[in-house]
Amino acid sequence: MSRIYTSVNRLICGAAIVLGLTLVTNGNAQSVDATPEVRAMWVVRYSLTTPAAVHNIVKMAKSHGFNALFVQARGRGDAWYASNIEPRAEALSDQPADYDPLAMMVKEAHANGIKVHAWLNTYLTWSGNRMPKSKHHVVNAHNDWIARDREGNYTMRGNDKVEGMFLQPINPDVQSHIFRVFTDVARRYDADGLHFDYVRYPGQDYDFADATLARFRDYMAPRITDVGRAALKTDGTRMAYVHMFPLEWADWGRAQVTGLVQRISEAVHKMKPLVEVSAAVFPDPDDAYNLRGQDWRGWLTAGYLDAICPMAYSTNTDRVAQNIRTAVEAAGSKPVYAGIGAWRISADSTAQKIARSREAGAKGINLFSYDGVTKDGQSAEYLNYISAKCFAKTAGTVTALVGSGAR
């Protein structure tokens, strides 16, 4: 019955937001801003290791005027929630088995009028000095799914070309696995949004796994002319088809990422129409498209994404403003939430970037990250400044509760 109440509440609140109405629930009138600004923070998974930490996150967000939290539920092929698909995060090993960070976050945040977006890393699946402990972790169970460089190698630790171990975007089994993970979270949790991260290739040096190259050869086989076949005979390397058909290679690889975004988005929207599907993206759409296979401009146009968070992490305020302006122009009518690299700059610098992002047309801001600006929840000094400087006016969140206590 609580699920029914929750669904009804979502419809009522959604209609009120669109129409700019006043809600009356449980005898309390609540004004709703028709276009509330999103004031969010990304919350990195390591801030979710205890119930006390989750409680503190919500308390800090509420007291400083934030109305949304992008909470990392999948970090490196692990689950910071209750999952039957991927192993429980190793950092939760000393917590009771029934501790579910995502469930607790959704419950407490909604009770305080704060939205929760379930943030899941897509293709980046492991990084560090050792392999995961669980034999069920995807990189242990399916080593053949890992993306490779031009020499057929991968790295766990990351470097200037790759952040760690990525899965192969072109692999149908990989796509099915990620689809199951994302839709499982969307189905079982009352999150307000589903947030893609690392939904891209690391760069132009990936993915050249043998399986990827074989699939590309199969894709190109019916498209090659006799002249093309003759030319291929002069290049006997494993990269022959990539060398011969670079444009087709780029388009084909990009289409694999787009196909997964489309498949997940359509399933989630069909399941829960009011869930906002978003992605953390490189702010320059051409850079994202050409170098990383991340066609976020096309995803917005096609309706696969409802919003984007461009990662405008430069310390230079003018550059951030230009990043956001470019993203807003590319996004058209879809909202842009300016991703600001607050962890690496002063509170005053963040305040300047918030102001310039608003001027550039952003519909909200998203600070990276709660953990960095609060020193892992130990200090409110940074947020005190941001709240006083930037959030003097209410963001107009819907805090009315109906029935089950969900938002």
C-alpha cells in the first residue's frame, strides 16, 4: 500500500511543480516554486560507511539549503545498496548485513524534503593496487569483459589515459549486465533520479580488446567494397580494420554507448515516468563526442536524458562560465546543473562560479563533493559560506508528505 501512496504523491507533487500550485497535506499549506533551482552535492560512496554518516549528510544538506543529493550507489562494480547482482562494497564489511546505505539515504532525505539521485558508475568498474576480493565481482568473474588498450593490455591503478578498469561498451554481455544493475536500482528504490557517470570510453586509446576488434570486423564485413578488401590485405595487423575505417570505427563505438543509455532510459521511464535520468558529462559536447564516445547532446535531443551535470571542474571562473554557457546552448530546453569542482577551490571561488553559472543559464548547481568540502563530514565551515552567500533565497522544494512518508 505504501508504494501506491508514494506513486500518488509523486503525481500530485509533479503536477504542483508544473502548475506552481500550493499543496495542502495533513492540514499544512506548502508553497511550491514552479521552477525550483536544483542545489545539489555529489556524495562519494566512502561517506556512506555508517548509518551515523548518512544521517549527518542529510542533516548538513538540510541545514545549508541543499535540496538534492547525488548519492553514489555503484562505485567500482560494487553495491552500496542491497544487491543480488553485484557484491556488497568491501568498505561495508564491518556493518550489519541489513544496513542499506541507499535505502537509509532515500528515507531520511525524503523526510527532510531532499531529493535523492542514485549515482552509478557505468563502465569504470575497478581501480586500485589489487583485484576485488569477491570472486563474484565482474572483473574476477568476467576478465574477458575488460576494455584493453592498443596493445591489448589494461591497468588497475589508472594513469593519465584511463582511470582504472573499464568494461567493454560493445560487449552484449556487458550491456546486459549494466542494464540489470541500473534497472534493479530504479525498480527497488524510491529514488528521484538515476544518474550515469563514466558513461563513455576512457579516451581514444580504448577499447581494442580482441573481442571488440572481431565484432567490428563482423560489422564491417557486409559494408566493404572489393577495393577495400584488397587494401586490407596489405595490412595484416590486428588493427587493420580500425586503420582502414577510422570514421566507421568511431561511429560504431559511439553507437554502443548510446544504445545502452537509450535502453536503460526507456526502461526506467516506462517503469517510473517521473524519475529523472541524468548524466555527469564532459562539458564540451564536441570533446565528449569525438574523444570519448559520449554523445550527450544527442541523448538530450532524443529524450534519453532529462538533464545533464557538466563537470566544469576548472579553477578558472571564466572557463567554468564558458563551459556552462556552451552546455546550456547544446542542451536546448533540457536543464543543466552546473558541476563545480568545489573540492579543489575556496568557498568564495565556488560562490563566484555558482553566480556565473546562473548567469549562463544553469537550472541548478551540483558541488563535487560533499566529502571534499566538509572534510568527510567533519566541518560545516565551507557550507556555511555557500549557504549564506548563494542560498539566501529558498530553492522552493516540495516537502509535503503523503501516506507512507515518502516525498
